[in-house]
Amino acid sequence: MRYLPLTQEDRADMLSAIGANSVDDFYTDVPESARLPGTVPGLPDHQGEFAVERYLTKLASKNVTASDSAFFVGCGAYKHHVPASIDMVIQRSEFLTTYTPYQPEIAQGTLQTLFEFQTQVAEITAMDVANASMYDGATSCAEAAVMACRATRRKKVVLSGGLHPHYAASTKLLCEAQGIEVVQLPAAIDGELELAGAVDDATACVIGQSPNVFGTITDMTPVADAAHEKKALFVSVFTEAVSLGLVKPPGEMGADIAVGEGQSIGNSLNFGGPYVGLFAATQKLVRQMPGRLCGETTDAEGKRGFVLTLSTREQHIRRDKATSNICTNSGLCALAFTAHMTLLGGKGLHDLAVLNHEAACDLADALEAVNGVEILTPRFFNEFAFRVPMNAADALQGLLDRDVVGGVRVSRLYPHEDELSNVIVCAATECTTPEDIAAYASALKEILS
Amino acid sequence: MSMNSQGRPSTPVATGSQHDTETVSGSKGLYQFEPLIFETDRWGKTGVDLPKAKGTKSRLGGVERTGKAELPGLSEPETVRHYMRLSQRNYAIDLGLFPLGSCTMKHNPRLNEKMARLPGFADIHPMQPQASVQGALELIDELATWLKTLTGMPAVAMSPKAGAHGELCGMLAIRQALISRGEADTRKRVLVPASAHGTNPATAAQCGFIVDEIGADKRGRVDMDDLRAKLEKTDDVAGIMLTNPNTCGLFETDIKEIADLIHEAGGYFYCDGANFNAIVGRVRPGDLGIDAMHINLHKTFSTPHGGGGPGSGPTVLSEALAPFAPVPFILKDEDGFRLVEEAEEEAKESFGRMASFHGQMGMFVRALSYMLSHGADGLKQVAEDAVLNANYIQAKLKTVMTPAFDGFCMHEALFSDKFTAEGIETIDIAKALIDEGYHPMTMYFPLVVHGAMLIEPTETESKAELDRFCGALESVARRAAQDDDTLKGAPYLAPMKRLDETHAARKPVLKWAPPAPEQLAAE
């Protein structure tokens, strides 16, 4: 076995040094009926590197990649270009094969990148502080809801009709397990401001999203004001981090907590994971936050260094009183995010956002020109919803047959909203070419004619 | 004589005095000083080349950002150098033995990295039509089959994103099962041993359960008398969360009786699978009577820890809990593989959705690559070598350090601080180990052992490496026993001296801020 350095001779020497006859001696505490006589039945034996590579490559080749086709799928994950240097950085063994930085004297590499990550996330969301990452956007959103309940000592949260249904479901799950009431506003393409009317004296927080799942962007300042008037918190969600380069960020709308998905910056699509949840808040709420926080300090000689801090919030210290049960987060994805942000800078993020927006405007123009297509999203960044005069699933299959992966049928996200069954959400990014857009428009024209 | 005929061979020259070890640049030989990215002159610049925007169109409807995000953008050479230099301040498995107990820091095969980067896995979208991702769904299904077979369990939930998220999955399944029995409001008590990982009580609390701690006996196992006493009242018991092998590195000898007792009480058995590496391929947890167990793919199945994730925590479930598994999951029918994404119809008893999408695909590819490489025979060998290595360390150090318990251990060796002189603590030994070139062991955990030192070498260390490590730790342990107070200042040879964590927590500085004007004037 190529990954096991011990030889038979080593094993024999070691057993005799230990004073054991065989490894079976170590397993005598296992109930006899549970000791397998040989290997686990029903599984093949070991294989060489080449055989494994051949098998997995064959599986991979059965999938249509986002680069193989004209590709317009969004709804929470986005096809962006990842610079080659990012993968080099995250493949450095010292980052890839290390643990959570519990021993700061020999983990300053990871810690400094986390401190830079937190600074970048705080700046692009326009919030005071950010943590060192969560699993993904949906889990960040769920944690924000329970954090708001902790901070306000209230037990009710209100979700907008444009919050990504997967985020809403994850939030509902965690809240209900803790006896928190969840109010879900009806699905609405342009309804984020409805939250302002849904907040009452029992509400811990209202959760709105911009750009929302239909791509609609909204200045949610009135929602924040309404929430604050009732001493509730406003949680601002985003699934497309690149939008923060151009669109009003949570901190400019009065958000108390900002959560979202960071995949768009530095991370591949990976069929849904691993991704990186972003989590930021106001300074006032810092001690209520879940997850790791990296802070500045000095060493015994007075030199600046970084450590994990405020760990009395966390499970390994506080156990059942912790702010969250999270332990491992998304360290390496956060590294990819921060390395890409380091290349981009504020200017690059803005320029990238502009390209995304223009590609989406071009796409909207082209689709709008197709007979029967109706664009439904009134204001958008790089993603919008449109109606076709036929079942959306059939339209998307027709597009796929013509090498266009056209987006997400809304019925996949909202199986019970019949009036949305012919609506498609599509996204464009800097990777979208004029040829892709032309291919989309002409394929759709063919299908609808 | 021409200049180069002899070259300029260097020869050590004796000098009278020691050279000052401080330098003007802050760098020291190969060790390069590296400031924060914010301490550069790259503000307002960018390190990417993007095509020019046309600047003609907008459908933003006035919802623009007003203040620009102010962040420096470094060029590619500066960026690469920044991270290269920072990387050299990190310890890593690829540098040396990483004996963190309960963390299973084993070698991360490079084939796995290569496979996860195949565009057919890395460049596919979770919401693209399912007909276009049949290979990805097949891979998840194949990995699920391996996990079910290795654990002897009938079902597995693939979406949990890490170990603690897997715990959440298992406990939510238990909660849902209690709801279906109409007992969710009465059965609130979850038994958790004092030795448990902090995530166990935290998870139970997150699911609305009340934690009831059970003690350990003198052998480091669950105190059965305490357990029986806590189960005298049964109608409020939801279940037990137990790590096996436990956090003392020992197999719970009474595990089947524990399973029977909890089931008789009407509760469920959650097993924390963090230590599965000790028994993988040799023992199936399903044969022990458990109802749920998460599997840390980033421990037992070698996906890299990445400095704190991403992990992956698929959770196997018994027949009793399987109907309540989260969505999405994969079904196979005549048309191929498909995802069930809503908690209705085929998943009408499901407790719901835990995450944005289908799970940690990137980790799934790596884990399956690892499993296929090892096979059933190799995985058995993994467990045996991991346990052999830990027992070898325990045997070599038991005369200089104090083993916490008698007898053989499983995959990790646990020592208490009894052997140290007064005033020398576990942390001093840990920091001195850094000077010897090793990452410290897990310290002060589990909580049931005073000054605990938990050492898990894993199976991917050679005998020669174990011997070197034991030699280093033995010498540190002897110094600790002899009250060598220079240990209190360790580490001396790391990039940083001991860091002040108390100061960091008192007035937290969690992001970079521009220096105040008066400070700038002083410079």
C-alpha cells in the first residue's frame, strides 16, 4: 500500500517492543460478535494509482461542465474565472495540510491570511467585523437568525419572499429546533420591502436578500429602519459576492448582520461544495457571533502576531452554552477567497462587477428581443428571471439539446408556486461571451417558434 | 591567473563574538519578513487584467454602492510572494508528524487533489439540469455505498458540511423521530459523557435538547453505574451521544449494553465518529447497535484539513432514523440518478434541508479516491497501523510520562501531567515540542484527565519518524520532570515567541485599520 510506510518487519519489531502478540490484542475490548473475521465484505481490494485515476476520470467525463457550453446557471452559485495563481496558493502544503491554528507560534501563515480575510469581508460588506468563515451561505443565514434571537432575547424571525428557498429551509430547520417561530412571506420577485410591514415587537430579526433569488436588487434601508424601530435586527443576505463591488452592500442599508455565499470569489463551482459562508456584523454584536475569530496581539518580545480569539463563545470552551456548535469551517476556501481579493483589490472587484452587470444587460436585451419572452426582474445585477410561453423545464431541455445550459427553472426551487412554472432564472458573468448570448437567444427563438 | 580558475570557495572563519540575530529588514536568512497586504502601496490598484467595460448600460435602478470598497490589489508576483512567505510560517503534515489527538492528521494523497480538480467535478453547477451531471450523482451514490458498507448501516445523509454539522444531522433526525412518535416535547434529555468533544453538548443544545453529563469510570470508560442511575427515569430521555473509540483513545467495552439500555429507555444512540480511523475496516459500528454516526471525511478518509476546513460529515443512519434523513438525497431509477430536493412525497418524513446544496462534492471525490486506493484490505491495514503506531508511542514513553489509563490504547495515546515537576504545565511541554520541530499534541483535552496530552500519530508515519518523535518528546518530558524552567519560555526557535491570547481577547482587534494620524506623524 503506497500510503502506508510500515513494513512487515517494522510491525513485528514494534509489536515486540510493545509486548503484544498481534494487533488483535489491541481490539480485545471490542465485543466478540462485532469483530470481523477478515476484511469488510462487499468491497473491492486496493488499486493502483492509475486504475483509480482512470475510473474517476471516466465518471467526471459523464458531466457537462460550465466551460463546455454556453452556461447561464446561477441561483446561489456562479461560474466565474479563478486566476491560476489562486490554485497554486491553496495547494501550498503549508496551507493545505495544516490544522485549525490552535498553536499560533507555528500557524502565523494561516492566522495572518484569516486576519486579512476578515478585513476584506468587513470592507466589501461595509460592516464592522467579520468572522473567519462558515460552511456556506445557507448555514450562515441560519446561524444569523439564531444569533439575532440570542441578541434580542426574542423568538421570532421573518423571511422575505425573495430569500433563496434553500437558505429559508436551512434557517427554518435550525430555528424550529430551538423553538423559534419562523414567518415566511410569500414568494415575490420584487417584495423585499414587504419585510418592513412584517416586523412587530416580538420579532428578533427580519431577513432580506439583495440581489435576491430572482436577481432583484433592493435598497433595503426602509426594512432596517422598520426593524430598528421595533428593536429588532436586520439581517442582509447575498448569494453573489461579486455584486458587492457595485450594488449597495449590507452596511450601507443599516444591516446588523450580513451573511452570504463567498464562492464567487476564488472558488470553483464544485457541484455545490465546498463553499465559503461569509458572516459579518456590527461591533456591538461581536461577542454573539458564531465561528472562529482571528485577532491581533503581540508575542513575548512585543512583536505583532495573530491568534484565534474570543473563544469563550465557542463549543470547545463553552460546550452546551456556546453560540454555535461549529468547529471546522471553510479555511481553505476562505484562503482562496482572500487570495483572489488580494489580486482584485477594491478596484478590481468594482471593475469585475461592472463586467458582470453589462453581460447580464446584454443577455437581457437579447432575450427580450425573442418573441414571447418577458423579463420579470425590475432591477438586477448579473441575474434575472424571465417568463417563457411554455413549461420552463421543457424550454431548458430544449436549450440543453442545443448546448445551452440556460439557467434554473423556478419550479425546482418553488414546486408549489404554479404561476412561476414557466419562469427561468438565468445569470451572466465575466465568463459569458457575446457568442454565448447569441447562441442562447437563437436557441430560445427556435424553441419558442 | 584568471579570476575564475579557482573560484571563491567559502570556508568557515572563526569570529570572536556572536553576531546579533536581529536584522534591519526583519527577514532572517530564508525567513522573509512579510507585512499585511494593507501595508503596501497598492491601494486603488488591481492585479487582474479585465476587458474594458463599455459603460453604456445599467439596469441597477439606482441601487448602487455609494462608498467604494477600499482594498489594495497586488500584482501576481507580489500576491504569490505574499502567500509563499506566509506559508513558511505554518507547520503542516507535509513537513512532519502532526500528533493532534482526535484530529487524525494523516497524509493527504496528491492523487485525491488531482481528481477533485477534474473539470467534470470542479466545474459543474449544483443547479444545472440533472441529466447533465449523471457522473457526479453516480460518484456520490458510490461513496454512499462505501460508507454504508464500511459502517454496516442502511442509510447515509451526504449533505452535512463538517463533523459538527453531521452531529446536527444525527440529532435532528432523532428529534424528528421523536416528533413522529409524539414525544418531542417530553423527551428532551440527552446524555453526554464528560469526556466528549465540545461539539457534542453544543449540538444537543442547538437542537433544543438538555444536556445531562455522565461521568467516566477509573478505566476511562462510561461509568455504567452513573449511566444506569441517569436512566432510572426514562420518559424524558431522547438519547445518548457517545464517541467510540472514546476521547481517551479507548474502546467502550460496554458499548452493546449502553446501546441496549438507551433503546430500552426509548432513546436513540448517537455515536461521534471522529475516531473511526481506529476501527475502519475491522469493526462496523452498525454491529454495535448505534442509530447515527457522522464520519469526518477530513479525518478517516484523508481529505485535507486546509487550516480549518472545509470538512465533510456524511452521517449514517439506522433503519429507525433513515426515514427522517435530510434532503437532498439521490435515488436511482430506470432513467438514471436523480436528486430528491424537497421534504415531501418520497421524502415526506425528512426533517428538511441543512445547507445550500448537496454536500461537499470536492471532499467526496477525494474520499472516494482514497477508498478505492486502499480497498477493503488497505483500510483494515490503516486501522491496524494507526493503532499499532499509537501503542508504540505509549510503550516508548510510558516510563517517562504518565499514561492516563492502564492497558493498550487504540489510535491515540493519552498521558496526564502527573510526571511533571510543580509549576511545569502541559502547555510548556507542548511549546517545547515546537522547538524540537513538531506540532504539539492535543492539550488539556479530554477534560476528564488532568493536564491531558493526547497523541495521535496516524498510520502514515514510519517507524523511524516515530522513533525521532519519541526521542524528542522524551527529552522534553525529562526536562519537565526535572523542573527545567526554561520550558516556560518555549518556543524559542519558532517564527514567533509565545503569543498573548489574553490581551487579544480583552480588546479584540479583528481587522486592519489605517494608523492614526499622530502615529503616522511620529514615524
